[in-house]
Amino acid sequence: MIRPKISLIIPTYNRKAMLEELLETVYKQDLPEKDYEVIVVSDGSRDGTNEFMDQKLNEHANLRFAEQLNQGPASARNYGVRLAQADIIAFTDDDCYVSKTWLRTILEIFDKKPVVGIQGKTTTYRDQRTPLTHQIDNQTGHPALPTCNAAFRKSAFEAVGGFDCSFPFAHNEDADLAWRIKQIGEISFEPDVHVIHPPRKDTFKKLANRMKMLQSEFLLYYKEPELYKKFRSNSPWKTIYWDVFFIHQFRHIKSDFKFLFKPKYFFTGLALHLTWWFKLIQLLPTYAQASKYYEQKYSGGA
């Protein structure tokens, strides 16, 4: 079997329909299938993903599929990397579309530049956004390096130990990885490496609970305080109660007024962002507990 030049790793969890849409774009690459492999890792899916993948495996010789118990996307990505045969590994998410030139452009950049990683440009359909959609719009680069559009030399990924699966939520494990890899080499932002992250509708209940993910700020800070100060802020408390509580929330509420003549979206957005304010106050004791726990853990006291 010819060794592929690049391995694409896709973690997935109960998103069979979205995964199918993504794979349609993956298999429109202007790169011969022999030059890349696609590794899909099901993180405990129960929506028919496994049966769907059984069918797809018969259609593409370069497609591989693995299953694990639900442990989160970081664990699924690490599993995929362990299976990868290529020296270059690429990541995207199961709710995205990749451009036709995506994999070829990644390979060309690694051939030309002495970088250890690449962050690509991610766009969305801005006219389809609502207060109840999730999307990523990263057109100029982001210090956290969203893993919906990233690629690394496998050697660099392995040198830092891959994703840290101890993060309590699927939040900040990508920033943690990127910051550690930046200590051994350059990660460049490449606008020609293009992924589309369409607005994906979420429930009000799910979005209302997003603030609990900010517990991960304390793990990120106490694990690498100097990198946190360099790339984010001088304290997780400042990140949460200045950047998120004030700056981001007022920005969100300002954006709600775009829907002033669409009352359903306007009042939903307003309710959501007021709920986030309430949650940030309510979660203060939880954050304090997380801060104490991680401070003790990384100072040797736990």
C-alpha cells in the first residue's frame, strides 16, 4: 500500500447527516485519493453513524473508521493521530465543509515553509447567523487555533504529547495544544487553506449552559501561566469577568439589534445573553473551586 502524504482526522459524535455533508466535500479534493487518507473516529455515536460509515468504507479505499467510548473530541483526535500513516496530519470538524484545494494547499505550504503547524482561514455564511446558531468566522488568525481548520507535522504533535484530555469540557484543549507546539516551531496563518463552518442551529438550553465551559480557563492558566499571559490575558478571572462578562456580552447584545424587526430572534438573543450574565454570576463559586483545585494541582499541593 502506498503511504499517504497527509492524514485527515475527523472526530464525530451523533452528527451523521453533517458528517455525510463534510465527506462529500472531502472527496471533491483536487488531490488523488492515493495521496491522502481520511480517518473518522466515532466518539460513542448512537445515531447510525457506524452503519453509515460501514457503507462509506466500501466506496473509498483511503477511508478508515474507528470507534471509542464517549471521551470527547480531544481523545478522538489523539486516537486518529495514533492511526495516521502520514507525516502531515490535518484536522477539521464534522459540522464543516472543506474547500476543493484544502489538502493540496496544506501539503504545498509544508513543502515550502519550515513551519510545524498551519492555521487556515475559516468563514461562515454570515447572512444565516442567528442568536441560536454556532459558527466559526476566523479570517485573520486566532491565538487559540480552532481545530476545525488546522494541520501539523505529526512529529511536532507527538513531541508535545498531543491534546490534553484532562480539560473538563471541549474548550481550550485546542489553545493548549497550539501554545505548546509554538514553543518548538512556527505555526503560520494561511488564508488559502479554507474551511467553511456554516451556522449550525443549537437549542436555547444547550447555549444557555455554555458558560460552564469557562472552568477550563483555570486549567489552561495554571498549567501554562506564562503562555496564558502571553496569548490571552494576565488572569482567567480577567478573561471571564472582563472579556466575557463585559466586552463580549455587550457586543452580543449590540448584535441582537440586527434582529430588531425579527422579534423571535431579537427576544431570543436578548434572553440568551441575559441568561449568560446570570450564569456568570451564579457560577462564581464553581470557578473559585476550579481555581483552587488547579492552583493546588500545578503547585504540587494536590
